[in-house]
Amino acid sequence: MTIPNKNYANLKDSYLFYNISQKVKAYSAAHPDKRLYRLGIGDVSLPLPEVVIKALHEAVDEQANKDTFHGYMPECGAPFLRKTIATHYATHGVSINEDEVFVSSGASDELGDILDLFDKSNTALIMEPAYPAYVDANIMAGRIIIHLPSGIENGFLPEPPQNAKADIIYICSPNNPTGAVFDRKKLQKWVDFANENGSVIIFDAAYEAFIEDVVIPRSIFEIKGAKTCAIEICSLSKTAGFTGTRLGYTVIPKTLVRQNMNFNDMWVRNRTTKTNGVSYIIQKGAAAVFTPEGQKQIRDNISIYKNNAKMIMDALDKAGVWYTGGKNSPYVWMKVPDRFDSWGFFDYLLNETGIIGTPGAGFGGCGEGFFRFSAFGTPEDTKEAAKIMKELLIDLEVAHK
Amino acid sequence: MTIPNKNYANLKDSYLFYNISQKVKAYSAAHPDKRLYRLGIGDVSLPLPEVVIKALHEAVDEQANKDTFHGYMPECGAPFLRKTIATHYATHGVSINEDEVFVSSGASDELGDILDLFDKSNTALIMEPAYPAYVDANIMAGRIIIHLPSGIENGFLPEPPQNAKADIIYICSPNNPTGAVFDRKKLQKWVDFANENGSVIIFDAAYEAFIEDVVIPRSIFEIKGAKTCAIEICSLSKTAGFTGTRLGYTVIPKTLVRQNMNFNDMWVRNRTTKTNGVSYIIQKGAAAVFTPEGQKQIRDNISIYKNNAKMIMDALDKAGVWYTGGKNSPYVWMKVPDRFDSWGFFDYLLNETGIIGTPGAGFGGCGEGFFRFSAFGTPEDTKEAAKIMKELLIDLEVAHK
């Protein structure tokens, strides 16, 4: 008799984005002429850079001809791409070998798959608020989750807890949803904590391309000691508009060892068993991102998104509202006016203005009372929405006094 | 203290294809002028069909323009592709709904991922010889494996064992490596066994496109009762040359329930947590395979491979050697001449003729004494290799008498 994985019964249904879409649908039906400003979802709006499009076309053409056709790819990634990514790390002062780089179908895929390397008895320490998949993937595996709260008092950048049995530690910086970023000193504390306790950090660097301050590390491997305690999971989704094209990469240092088992070796074994690699076409497109021309083109796109973030920040600054993020991050995380909870503010904002954001309560308990804006909308929508929001928030403040 | 997944320590290293490549390298170095005939690997040699190439180019162009750009795809597959695949099943007389179809990055990826739905305490029944990943993925999860031997006596098509506690049952038909195919009657026995015992069959249909006999089922869902006991995992790798382009699909009926847990619902939950879907570009290319023109073009390619298989079979028939497969399958599985074991025959064949096959011992204990030829080589190589092999095998037989 087959026994299903009963841990699935412990999952809470996630209705966050479903509820948002139902509410937006109802609003649109009631107000068919009203303009909507979509600052909710974390998806990109700009197309792929030209240099990527060119590389994708060339790769498709190679697949049309038997002399240039590519069959099965190496399971851990095409050597040309692993090498390119290792070289890219070197330009940021991080020295890794190409066999420490693994090409993936995306960070979200890898964040789930990588957990296969860990025993079920490990606890997972997750800073709240958090990307919901961190929690759910560990519930599916039957792990105990330690929720580490964060808030205004620590700028949503919590310190390692005293005496916590934290085996797997999730760190997302720049953070989704809060936009908060760990500086070197704060991240060093976590690396030291992990090394002292024998923990492993899963470092989600999906938003690293938005970092501009030189004091903020773009990779955890800029931090001393990280190569004995961290796995870094990265993605081209937000860096180069690959959300629907799919490609990510993971760095597992050869020096990450626990109980005599080497995580790099284990991941090679996992990949050679459980995948036949990532599409040749997409890997060629990804390699183009790391060319000088590719880097220039993604910088152009990112500065459009960063300018969106700036418009949102300016509006909140003028309205005197507390927020994190926006500067080294595509997300702005604001405190909602006192009279609302986060869903209440969502409803009010939508119905009064047509602006769509994401209620903080959707990212775990600590998210209540906060609200996420994404900088991935169009500049036109964002500019108009920022203007409307500034006025609305000032009016709310005046009315409150 | 992080505890790694210690089941990895129970994996045997798989040196099959590595050993083959080392031996071929040594042979080439010693005989730089000798021609090699590559009938070993299961990779395709023909390029993607024209209709797929066209669809891929169009999809790349859509990603270049903000009005047609596609971001995040639905996690379970693009609706257009799920619908197309469900319709394709209907043309074979199998009625499934589009929400029973899940798009994947490939069968090998899915065969590993799908195990997340099962409790660790389940046993896995694996027919030997087998694709090595079936065994390894279950060892990684700590499951007990029941090896079910097969051989000449049952045509490598074993029947359900009496009194075996088989919770997860792997069936690959047409089989890799043996090329043997289950007919309806034989497959019905397995479906009945699974329903009686509450087992779940994982049906690997990666080679279904090679079936030509109408008495052979192309899908397990042609068998009565399969919708309450089976998951079918399929792929475009061999069907349409997608080995390096990557796309597969999985069918999980809504009626597959164990202990009140619905596997379709669970897989939706898994996908929405652990992936952001498959590349839009590749999904568009895949949809083109199912158009009338696409079906014609893949048939043309498959008949080239099938003709390769026929050339190998003819050679073995003329030499009077026992084999399975070749007819509804791209693999021919021959009994090696008595004086050799399978690696011994590999060495002899390579050194005498430059022909590369795959030793059966690489597919588990029951594979010893057998040898796999693949029909995915070029027609030129295969024709010449078949001729050489026929003569060699006849000479060996004569020498033996």
C-alpha cells in the first residue's frame, strides 16, 4: 500500500496572489473605465536584452542543423556557461572555480531541489517575513521550522538568535519582500554563527543585481568564512528579465563539508541522477548576459526599474511614511497607516486609486502592518501611481491628526 | 549542526558511461585512423524538426518586444501546451483533462522530483535491468528497493511477484535498456496488481513514439483501471529530438488517491512551491511538435531511427543471435556470445571493429551477458556497423563450434 507524503497535509493553502487577482477582477468589473496601476507582482515588464535575443536565435539555428545540433547537455551545466559565471564572480572579487558553479532552471526550482542534500531532522531557520516557498518546501520534507521575527526595530535585518538549534539558515538579501539588505558586518555575524554551529546558510541572491552601494555584498562569498558554510542560489530572472525564459545558477564551494560529506560532490551526484541538464538554447542566451554588451544592456534595464523604485521612495518620503528597501532592491516595503491592517490597506488603495500592491500579511506573521511595492512595473504606471499615492498618504495623515 | 542526507553514502558510483568514454579515448589514441561507430549512447543525432525551429524563433522574437513578452509561466505548464497534450492523448483514444497534464523540464527531471509525493517508508519495485536513476533516486530518499529480475525466460517482461510489498512500481515500456514492450494483457496484470495492493505505478513512456504495433499500448491509460493507480512520465527527447532542448510532460489522473490524499492536488502544490514553470520559448517549440505538420516531421525522423534498428536486427537475425527490442523501440538488446561477459564483449567489439555499444552489466545485475545497441546513430554509421557486426558474429559462432 503506497503511503503518500503526509507532510503535504500540514501545508497551509496560499491564497495571497489568488486573493489579489480575485479582488482586482471584482474591482475591474465594477469600474471598467478605471485605470489600474500594477505594482504588486514581482514579475518583470521589460523584454529580454537584444544581445540575449541574438544568442537565442543563433542557438535555435544550431539546433536546426545536424552538424551543429546539441543533444544531452552536461547535467551540472554547459562548461561554457559555468566558466563564464565563475569569471563573472571574479570581476566582483569572488574567487570560485567553475566546478563550484551549477546551472539550474531557476532559483525557485533550485531552492526546492537543494533540500535533498539535507537530512529530514535538520531544523530550518527562516527570517520572517519571507518568500513563502522557503517555509512550504521544508514543511513538505517534514522539517521543524524556526521562525525568526524581524521588524522596524532591526530594520528587518535580524541578528543570529542565541542558543537556537538552526541547522539550515535562509538568508535573502536584498530581501523579498522587505527590500532590506545585509551589509558586510551584519552578514559576517551570520557566517560566523553558521561556522560556530555547523549550520549551512542557503543564501538567496536573486536580487543581487540591484545592489549599488559598494558596502553591500553582492555575494555571500565576499564574506570571510562563507566558503565553509554557505550555498548561494542566484537567478537571471530579475537580473536579465528571465522570469519566463528560466535560468539560474548555484554556487556550492568544494570546502562545504558536514560530517565528512562534501556538498559539492553530493550535488554532482544529485544532478547526474535527477536531471539531464538545462536547455542548450537557454544556456546560450544566458551566456550572452555576461558579455560586456550584455552587462551594459541589463544595467540599462535595471536602471529603469531602479528609477521606478526611486519614484515610489520619493512619494513615501514626502508623505513621511516609514519604509525599507528601494535603494539596493526592486522592492519597497512600507508601514501601512495605523488605521489599516495590510489587507485593509490593499482594499482601500485599490478602491480609491486603482493601485495594486501586495499585503505584507501574505509573507508570514511579521508582515502584518506592512505593504510591498514592486519596481518592476512600467515607468508610466509607476510615475502616475507614485503621484497619486503621495497625495493619498498625505491626506490620510492629515485626516488622522 | 547540519546533518547531510546520509543516504547519499549508500549510492554506488556509476562509472558506466565514464568507463566507456575512457576506453574509447584509449582506443582512438592507439588507432587514430580507425573509424568509430557510435551505437552506444541513447542520444539523438537528427536536428530538431523545421516546424519546431520556426516556433522557437517566433517565441524568441516575442521575448524581444514588451508587448508580446512573457514573464513567469504558470507553474504546472502553459495552458496552450497542457491543452495540446490532452488533445494529443485523445487522438490515441485516451481521455484525460488538461489539468491532469503537467509540463516538465524533461522525464529525467520529473522521475526524480515526483518521488517527493511518496512517504520514505514506501518500497520501490524496480525491474532489472533498469535505467540506473530509478535505483539511485530511491536510495537518496532512503527507500528499500525490491529488485525484480527479468531475462530471456520471460522476454525481459516480468510478471507481478506474489506477495511482494511493492508500493512504488517502475515500469518502462518500451524499455530502456532492453527494448522489450508490454502488450495490453501483460500491462493489465500490473495495473490489476497495483490496484489490488494499493501501489502506485510510475510509468516511464519516454519511448512511446517508437511503438508501431497496434496491440502495444502507447500509454498506460489505455489500460482499464490505470487511472486509479498510475502516473505517466513522458518526454519529447526521443520523440522529437529534445534531448538538449528539454521538455517533458507528466499525467497524474485526478482519480489517483491514496489514504485520502489526491496526487494531482499534491503535485499542483509541489509545482507551485518548487518551480516557476518551464521556459515559454521551449513550451512554444514543444507545442509545434503536436501540430499535423509537426507530427509528420517527427514521424520522418523516427522512421530513420527505426530503419537503423532494423539494420541492427537484420544483422543479428542473420548471425542467429538472440535479442529483444528494435521493433517498437530504439534499443536492441542482444545476448553476447557465450565466451564473453558484457564488458568483455564491449572491449572485443571496440578493438576488433570500432563499434561502440553499451555493456548490459551497467544496467544492474540481470544485464550481465547482454549488450545494448541504440538506433539513434547516423544511418551511415549504423549500416556499416551492422554489416561488420554480422560478419564478426558469424565468425565467432563458427569459431565456437
